[in-house]
Amino acid sequence: MLVLRPVEPNDLPQLQQLARDSLVGVTSLPDDSERLSEKIAASCASFDSDVAAQGPENYFFVLEDLDTRRLVGCSEILATAGFNEPFYSLRNRHFTSASRELNIEHGVPALSLCHDLSGHTLLRGFHIDAALVRTPFSELLSRARLLFIAAHAPRFAEAVITEIVGYSDEQGHSPFWDALGKHFFDLPYVEAERLCGLQSRTFLAELMPQYPIYVPMLPQAAQDCIGRIHPDGQEAFDILEREGFETNSYIDLFDAGPTLYARTANIRSIALSQTAKVQEEPLIDARGRYLVSNDALHGFRAVVAELDFQPGQPLALDPALCAALNVRAGGTIRVIAL
Amino acid sequence: MIVRPVQVSDLPALMTLVQQAGPGFTTLPANEDRLAHRVRWAQRAFAEQVERADADYLFVLEDDEQRVIGVSALAGAVGLREPWYNYRVGLTVSSAPDLGIQRQIPTLFLNNELTGQSELCSLFLRHDQRHGSNGRLLSLGRLLFVAEFPHLFGEKMIAELRGSADEQGCSPFWDSLGRHFFQMDFSHADHLSGLGNKAFIAELMPRQPLYTCLLTEQAQAVIGQAHPNTEPALKILQSEGFAHKGYIDIFDGGPVIEAPIRSIRTVRDSLELTLSIGTPDDQAPLWLIHNRRLENCRITVAPGRRVGSSLVIDRLTAKRLQLQPGNSVRAVPLPNQQQQAVAA
């Protein structure tokens, strides 16, 4: 059985393997044991913290195969983007050229560096074993974060965002990076993303152009990257789009990948998930597949399960599920259809 | 050969001249109404009836048969009636020493910094007259006029030189920049600009600085580069002390050259001398000579011999200048070079 749980200090070696396999643009997963142990420690502190409001916390989850003790995926929630350091994006908006005298008016899209997304809760660090792509377990890995937010709403913002990895080719070339970032750094895209993971992303963002970039002045290949998703980022995008997330005018400043945005209260798994009391008994007749989580904090667990769920009724869970979710009869769990 | 203020009676000749100059000569479009308007304004300027902001001193080069063979102008001030825009080529540095990153990115800053300065403009010399000292007389004569009447001008003199363009008149700078904001080709924009819409067009341009690394390579290559046709004019002005200090035209990227008026060679070295009629020797150097009058201004080039505070010139030259012996002239030796100003 695969269970999602908060990361623990002794997950480090396996986590580093996951980081090694993850997509270049997932900069919150650096292949660097020192940075990863810092992240684990920060996450443990976040789960342990007794906060009443959102702050700098970062909640780091792993997906573990209970039978093999192998980690097969990970994902994170940063409670507040831009809390400890500015959170940069590029805003894609029209600059209007108008002259009454010449009877000319038209808009030119321009990219401007901004901090507009600061203060929102950020989903990031999504990575799953290639064998599990497009299975219910990637839904679990992504959406369990939303169940966690539902259970601990005061710790999070009123809006949730995520940055989807933008397009780069098989050799790791990003046409957008080559047209823009490269002029300011003189580094290949892959190297820049690696530095982002190791150093502060903000630090690099501050080297980026502070004045607007007029889109028609970029080469066509770079323009085509604006809002374009890396093929391996498509699933992460699709899952959240089904949750009600939408793209907006913000893109990533390195690879121009899209940003997804949703009001927290409107996110499907948050708005529609329901809580139920546990009845520990063998399952008779499963009627559907669900994501199930306990509402705990550092004992948070989430699984995919076949259930016979009736709203408002106690929910029968077999002993194996109860153990995996670390709940007993009478405990509260949260359920959403897969 | 003299340089003198334009007159209304010059209009037909001027029209013919401007037609020969072609559509690239945007500040003097071949349009009779506009030309007539400009000539009338020029006459008022020479009569000191207009403010510096509106002063447009339009000169013609006339041969001894009273044929108009060239034209040049001076604007008392740019930018005082409508905004005057340039880009200044500045620099943005992207630096992270720890990562070994140090990038210098030339950056274009839109500005009105040349507001109130005076401008050399609208110079054209008939193709078959581009020889001898004609080009220098037409171009530098204006500067001798400035030397005589500095109170009519600003602190600096500027000249916008036509930027690089291909044989079809396409400007790589425009294609990489302006076109995105106007959706029209360069010759059309240039034409609108000549019709007096330059400030309107400029106001369609983005106000924020632009990184040149985002321009095409062809556009980057022509920043501050003068069109080959303007090279002779450029050389003449450079030897007068004009230099490119980083301002460029916002449309074609051509250089704006500038000089503080007091340090322009013709202004600085010009002398007030007493005219004396005689026979200069065969080896007498050429002088650029001004009759020190405003409305009846006459400027010419002739051999002259300086004797103390007198300048000895021949009778015909004095006649061209409409002066008598004993009158005062402002004169400066003509630089000994063969460049022909043909367009600036």
C-alpha cells in the first residue's frame, strides 16, 4: 500500500534519489544532501509548529510504499510564497500604444518582473516515480496537499498557486531562457535551474531584467514558450486544473511555464471533501475509489482506497487502512472521490 | 557662391531642389504648402519676430547666377513646443561575483534631455554642385551665423544623422523596435515624422528602458551608426568638434552628434576683422566670411589675407557680402579638407 506522510529525517537518502530523477525545472528539489536535509528539518519544524496563522512554514510530504519501504514520490506546500524572500514572477500584460492624433491604438504584450503572487500558498516540489505517472497515486501525491490544507485552513492563504515547469527540449534547452535569462546570466538553462535549487531563487531573480520585456521583440521560439508546459509537467497541470485551478497572466521568469491559481475555498478537494467517523470493520461492498486522509498534523496520512462512503454516515475502514492512516474507531477522516 | 536667408521668391527653386532630395529628406518634404509655410516662418525668424522656441533659420546656397543650389537650416531650439525624444545608450549591469556572473547590457533610455538645445538640420546640396568648398560653406556657414548671434541659440548644438538603412529604405533598428509599437513600415513612419507628427509617434513608444540584447543582431549593429550617405557631413562636423555622446534617434538608431556652442571650432576661432579690398596672394587661404547681419545675412567662402585686424579680400567677394571697405566681418579660416556635406 502507498501512503502519503510528512517527510522524516531518515528519508534523506531516498529523497536524494528522487531529487536526482526529478525534472530540471522543479527547483525546490535540489540534488544536494545538505540542502535536502535543511529542507527536511524545516518541514519537521513546520509540522511540529503550533502556529495560528500562515507563516514561513514548508510542509514536505513523501509517498511511501509500505511493503517495500521505498519512497516513490514527494510534494510540498509552502504556506506563504514570498514570506522569507521575495517571490518573483513575470506578469504578462498589454502595454497600450495610443495616439488620438494619429488614430492609432494597439496593445503590445509586455513581461514585467513582479511580486504580485507574494502571500499566496504555493504548491511545489511535485515529483513521482515514472512508473506511477497517470495513476491514482499521482492524484494522491498532488491532491493530498489539498486535503491537508482543508484540515488546517488557518495555516494557509486564501489563494493557492503553483508554477508548472515550462518547455525545454530533450537536450535541456529552453528557448525562452536562451532569449531572455541567458543575456543576464550567461549560463545554460539547466545550470541556472540547478543554481536556483542550491542558492536562493530570489538571488537569481534579482539579476533578471527590472524593466518590461516587450514580447514581440523576443524570437518566435521564445514567444511560443510563454505559458507552454513541459511534457513531463502536463500531469501536474491536469490534476490541478481539474481541481479548479486556472492559468492567469503570470509566468515563470526562467522558463515561462504557466502559473496556476485558485481561491482556496473553491478548490474542488477542499470544497467537496467531507469528514466522517471511522468504524473499524471489514469492508463489505466497495462503491468507489477515494482519497482518504486523517486530519492530523505531523501524523498526517493519506491513501487511495476503495470504500463504501455514505455522506453523514460512519465509514467502514478495514484494519490495514486504519493502520496506514493511523486512525482508530471513532477517529475522524476526510474523504474525496478520486 | 553665397549662403543667405531664404526668401519667398525662392519657393519654386526650393521645390525643385527638395524633389531632387527625395523622400528620405523628411524635414523638408516636397509639399508646396508646407514648404511655403516654413519659408515664411524662416523670414520671421531672421526678422527676430519669433521666440527661440519657434525660430527656424532656413538658408539657401546661391551661385553667382542667383540659382539656388543648396539648402540648410538651424533650429533655435528643439523640444520647447512639443517634446523632443531620443534614446540614450546607457548600461545595465547584471552582476553576481560569487557565480562569476558579470554581464554588461547596453540599455536604451527614452529621454527629453536635449530639450532647449539648438539643431543643425535640413541640409541638401544639389548633386552636380558637390565639389570645391560648396558643402563646407553650406554646412559651416550656419555655424558662423551662430558665432555671430549666440544669444539666438542654446548652450549646445546638435545634429541628428540619418541612421543605417538598406537600399529599399528599410531600417533594421526600426524593424526590431518601432515597428512592434506602430505596425507600420519605416518609410511611412518617417513620412509622418516629416509631416510634423514626430512627437505623436514618439508617444507611442514604450517609456521604459529597453535592453539592446533583445533587439535583433542587425538592429544592435546599427545603433549609433550613421547612414553612409551622411558620412561626409559627419566628418565635417566631427572636425568642428561635434561628437556622439550616446544619444540616438528613436526611429532609425542614427547618432545624434553634439557640441557645446562655445567650443565649436568655427565659433571659437572666428574673428571680428575689418574688411579691406585688395588682392590676396595666389596662396591666400580660404576664409569663411560673414557680413555680421541678421536679416540681410550673407556668408561666403573666399581667399583672404589677414593683415593685423583687417582681412583683405577681392572686390567681388565684398560685393557678394554686400559690404564696403571698412565694414566689419566675422571670419574664420576654412578647414582644408575636401569633404562635401550633402545631407544632414
